[in-house]
Amino acid sequence: MTMTRMPTLYLSHGAPPLVDDALWVSELKQWSKELPVPKAILMVSAHWESAPLTIGATDPTVPLTYDFGGFAEHYYRVRYDAPGAVELAATIAALMPDQQAVHHDSHRRLDHGAYVPLTVMYPEAQIPVLQISLPTLDPEKLLDLGRRLRPLRDEGVLIVGSGFTTHGLPFLRDWRPDAVAPTWSKEFDLWAGERFAAGDVDSLIRFQTLAPGMPYAHPTAEHWSPLFVALGASDDAEQAGKQVIDGFWMGLSKRSLQLT
């Protein structure tokens, strides 16, 4: 039987309260229904930077990584007991160049950039999930990492770069979920949508100097960086991806992209 080749995703993942936002939950649920059912899911989250490339825990009994503070207690009791993707971990290590060290961290499981959207998209937690670190924030190197991971798509693995299209938290003045988006967030979001539609990877790489709304939209690069893993893992990074979700939450852009 031929395995369905999976797309790759760049997902604006939200904070833990994403699960309380009815619109966003409905958008993520509908998106997952339209995707082929993955054999496994590989998450690359903005919230784990570690060099060299590090493969997270494959033991589902390892606690989730609650990498946030100041939220209500129930957000720290969330569980997502998806099976550990042991075979996928071994395959990823084998896909890396011989001279490149690969680390394993058996004590670090999914962080909120990974498990929060998965609790909405795949709430049954029956699909094996693995998280790997961002080993660098260099777009070209992340594109190369994505290219190395590309064969996994033929094995039914859904590769998800989980970030946020705008993430200027220090510059937010209104923290309500329905807050009006600041000008810098709207400008960057519009630019990103146009560049996604054009498949303009060169401009996406040079976002820090080309995009309006900078540096407010991304005072640091980690929430934009997972995009390049998804682009690299796609068949052609310069194709126009399908923009599945748009709009704003707490003034930040939810724009999310599907690539083939």
C-alpha cells in the first residue's frame, strides 16, 4: 500500500489559553480534518533552541514541558500522552550528516508550542509525536535541516514548524484575546501573506531588514525560524503555500501555512 505523502505546516501555535478561543479552536480542528491522517508527527517549536540538533523524549510518561508562567493552575495540569515515536527518532538521527552530532534529551518532552495546538488538532493523542530542537536560528541552515527531513513525508510523517507570525510581546499594550492588532503586527502580517503567496523565500529570509513592522513584530527571531524548517521540507520552497488560518489573537498574527 502506498503511503500518502504528507504536507508540511508552519503553524502559529498560540499560548495555553488558545484552547479557550472558540474561533481558533474551530479553525485548527477543521484544518486537521482536511489533512491526511499522519503516521507520526514531528514538531519543531520556537520554544526549544538547543545546539547541536537535539531529539526529545520518546517515553510518553515523561511530563510535558510547561514552559510558561503566570497562567491559571489548570493550564499546568494539561496532559498529552501521545505515544513516543521511537522509530522516528532513530530515522532522524540517521538522516543527519555523519559529521554532525545529534543529541538526545530523554527528560525533555513536548513544550507548549507543540502540545497546545496538538490538543486541539489531534485530541485523542493516538498519533506518535516527537519534538526536535531548533539547532540554530540561521534561515539557510534551517532550510537545509528541512531538506534533510523531507523524506519523512513519504513515510507519513507530518512535519510542523510551530511559531507565531508576529510575536512582539514586549510591545503589546492590550492583552485581551480580542484586542485590536497594533499597526506593526498588521503591517508585518500583510507583508507575510504577500510573500507567502509569492513564494518569495529570499524576502522571508531577510525579514529583519525588509519587512514592515520590524523589529516590533519579531524582537527576537525564534518564532519566525520554524517557518524555514517547513519550507525546506516542502517539495519547492518557492511555491505559493495555502494560507489556512489568518486573523489576530491578542493583537498577534495567527497566519498559518500549508506546503506540499
